[in-house]
Amino acid sequence: MKLILRLGLILFTGFISISTASAQLYGTADTNAPELRVPTSVKPAFDYWMRDTWATLGPDGYYYITGTTSTPDRYFPGQRHCWDWNDGLYLWRSKDMKSWEARGQIWSMEKDGTWQKKPKVYKAGEKYQKKSINGDPMDNRFHAVWAPEMHYIKSAKNWFI
């Protein structure tokens, strides 16, 4: 019985040592700290529909942001998204990540696209077919820049999408 107690004490001591070492290795966080809390309100950076956001700091000191956006002035009744149809890639920039300047369209599906120019049309019963809310057959057409990323490559001194 004493042997079992000694082994248990040794294992327990080892566990405590590992736990303490792990906390020291990675640090600890005060989960009650205000800066770790969910904000009470969120204010959009600008009034433009965007998802799959990509933001990066450019070599000129500006922050750049892009993402899956709608075609400007597109109205999509009855739907909560517009990732299925857009005309290209749009860009904004900011020095402080609070005030954003629209830079316009930087890649056009029609002008810059190759194989992307022709929309994908899903036939009835085909995988990923979208169910139209209003019976519009055009709702099964997909033509979009989706989840874009931009990277500045220093050695090339150029941006890549």
C-alpha cells in the first residue's frame, strides 16, 4: 500500500511540475481583462458589403483591405449575401485603420479574367445548385472573385493577387 501511495505522490508531483512548466512556457492570461472581452458594440469601418476580408500592411505604410464584395449598387432581394456574383476585385487603403479610402476596382472579371469570364451555370439536380427564392433561373449562375488575398513580394517589388 505504501508503494502505491509513493508512486501516486511521485506521479502527482510530476504532473504539477509539467503544468507549472507549461504555464511558464506559454504564459498566462487574465481572462477577466477588459481588452480580452467581446466589445459591447461594433462599428463598421465603412458602409460596404464585404466578407472573407483580407487586410495587410503595404510597403508604403498604408493598410490595404479587400475581400469578397458585391458589384457596386447591386441589389439582391431576399438574399443575405452576394458572394455568387460580382465583377471583380475592389480595394481600400488606410493609414490608421479607421478612415478608409476607396481605391476602386483593381481587377476586372471582364478585362483581366481569362477562364473566369464565363459564368458557371448549375443545372437542375447538379451539386451546389442554389435554390432560388423567387424562381429566377439566373440565380444558378455563379461569377465571382471569392476570398481574394493580396501579397506584396519585396524581392519582386510587386503586389500579387
